Amino acid sequence: MRTKKLAALVAIGLICIALGIFFSSYQFFILGWIFLLFCWLPWRDLDAETRIERAPEPIYMREGDQHDIKMRMKGTTPVGSLVTIADDVPEGVLVSHGSDLVLTSRSVETKDAPLWKRGYGLYFPHFGRFRVGPLKTSIWDPFALYVSEGDIEATENFTIYPTFRNLSNLPGVFTKYKHHQSYYRLRKPGIGSEFFQIRDYQPGDAMKTINWKAYAKYKKKMVNVKEKEVSCSAILIMDTRSANSVGSRRHNPLSWSISSALSLTSYLLKTRNEVGVLTYGDDLYFIPPSGSPVQMNRIQELLIDVEPAGAIPFGAALEVAIREMSPSTVLFLFSSLISDPSLMDSLYYARLKGIDITIITPPAEFFDRVLSDPKLYEIKQDKKTKRKFRLLKKKEEEEPEEEEEEEDFDLSNTIGYEMMMMRRKNYLKDLQNMGIRVVDWRPDTPIEKLLEMLK
């Protein structure tokens, strides 16, 4: 590929030759040919035999973590050339230290010796699946007249899981949701304390479950199976409609709902409960309630790909949940309760059927207010988790006259915000009158206090 610098030098050379012919001046004529010769000399094949080595396996981390990208280049490049290599960093990923652009002027190397070793750091503020790469290379001649561009298919795949709190040290939070005084048996195999049946040994069974008396009698390994015991069964319904995209990608009702839902799921599974998840937005995705050790991984894999999109009403999700519910199942709805006209009728229908419903609602108006007026709030890192972010009121130290002027200027926005919050409070009171537990949870409230609200 030829550069603009080359085009300018060729144009100057041609102009000098034309002037030399027009004015019969051999000085301009010779000067023009010197320019053209200078442009022709650096021309040669700038292709390089290079390859990039980087991590081939996918990397799994939590949001808020950092990762060091380490690359090693091997191959040969033309003598005196300048090589630039730029990594393709996806949107939403930040470079914490170093640079994703590499410059090197080293030229003649063997194919086995590394041309350079370079790395930089990435910071992942949001969960999701990301791919870093491919690499874009540019090889310049010493005078920057010609450039050869290409791509190197060397990528790294990252799976970033949402952050949640470990709440196993909070006993007795969900005692009000238990339909029995203690654990009750479901007459099917699972985790429990009472014997249920005996079966043949399968690869992966724990050694402590082997029935050695049956092994001595039948000359083959057999294991004891316990009867499944649970405290309660819960289905978490996640509102993933496009209406929950108010705010930024990191701070919106859906993102905070996922974080709180995973914290709640972790607590319920560790206290021997069955948990299922149902999402509705552009489509319906359902994981049936289960208390298996891999249930947390299934729920995380589902929620990691969730994006605010679609407009499926809550009634469609409720019909799916009712078909999979047992008499001891309770529903937790995570929603901002906006832009769904059928929500009230669907909740009224659920209450008529005697379904126990708890709504955890992060207000969308709060995110809109916070992110539209940075003078009221600031985002700081939580020292305990080092990953979570909380919203704190910012202290304004200004002169009284300036405060009065700003208050008069923002009076219309303040009144509009108060009216929206008042309308929201009235809506929540109507839901509470129907016998539904409603938790108006703001993101600046710790998850521990959220669980105390559910007592």
C-alpha cells in the first residue's frame, strides 16, 4: 500500500520534471528525477513471516478483575522496517496498564527466536463474553513511503462471570418461606440424610457412599442413595426487557438485579433449597428448580449472556413458571416494574391461585437520576469486595448564592423526579395491598440489608 507521503513526493517530482521541460532548465529536470528515484528505491516486498503466540484456552474471571495479556512474536521482517502491531480490544474492556499498540524496529531475526515479548493489562468492569484479537499488523519501510497491512488470527476468549456476595453466614433469613418446620422429604433420590435406595456404582460416585456389605455379598460395588430433603423451592424470575437498560452498561436495573439474584441463589443453595431461574425479554429461558451442586454454574451461564432486549410481558413468563411449580414453590420477581401494562393483572391472577410472590425492584428512575446528574452522586469502589460499586452522595461545598442559582435552575428536574418516585410509591402500595411482598431496593443498599427486608 502506498502512503500520502509517497504520493506527495511523486507529485513534486513530476512537477519539477514538467517545469524543467517548460523552462528548459536541466536543474528542475534532474531534481524531479531525484525525487522519483528516491520514491522508487524503498520499494520492495514488505511481507513478513511472523506469528503470534498467546493463551489458547479460554479464561474465566469475575467482573472487576484484571488480566495481563502476554504475547510473543516470532518470525522475520525486512531489514530496516518498522513493524506496528495493534490488538483489537472489545468495547467495554479497559486497558489498565501498558498499551495494546506495539512498535518494534528490530528486523532480521531467526524463525525460532522471539522478535519481542510484550504484554499489557485489561480491566473487565462488566460481565459477559469477550474476545480480544485478532492482531492488526503494519510494516513500514524506513522512509514511511510504503506500508503493508494484515491480520494475524491470534485471539483470546474471556468469560467474565457476575460478582455476587457469599451469604452463607446469615442463618434463619428465609424461615418465613418454609412450608414445614424443618427439611421435608420428596420421595426421590437426592441430597438428604435418610436412606432411599441402593444402586450400582457409577464413575464419579463418592467412596463414602459405597455399601461395603452389598459389595461383599454381590461381589460388585453398590452405593447408597439418600432421599432428597429440601427446605423450600424457589423460582427467580428475571425481567430482561429493554425497559431495564436505563443507565449505563454497568449501572442499570438489570445488572444490579443479576448481582442480587446470584447472591440470593448462592444462599438458598447452601441452605439446602431448590432454585430455578426464568428470564423473559426477547425470549423465555428457563432452568428448572434443582439443588444439585452444578445448579449455580447453570444459572451463571444463563445470566452471563443476558442483554436488555425485547418486550415479552410478565404474564407469559408466569404461565411457564406455574407449569413447573410445586405447592411449596415461592416466586421472586426481579423487575423495575415499568413499561408492562399486563403486570398488575398477572400478579392479581397469581395471588388468586395462592402463589407466594416477592418482588425485588431496583427503581429505574434512580439510575436515570444518578447518571444524568453527576453532581449528586459519585461512583466509588467498595473496599470490602474490591469489585462491587456503590453510589454515595457527594458533599457539595459551594457558596450560598451559587447553590440558590443551581437550585432554581434544576427545579423542574427535581419536581419531575419527585413526581415519578411518588407515582412509584403508590404503585408499590397497590401491590402490597394484594398481599405481595415488595422490596424497593436501591443499589446503594448492601445485599445483607436486602435479605433483612425479606425476613
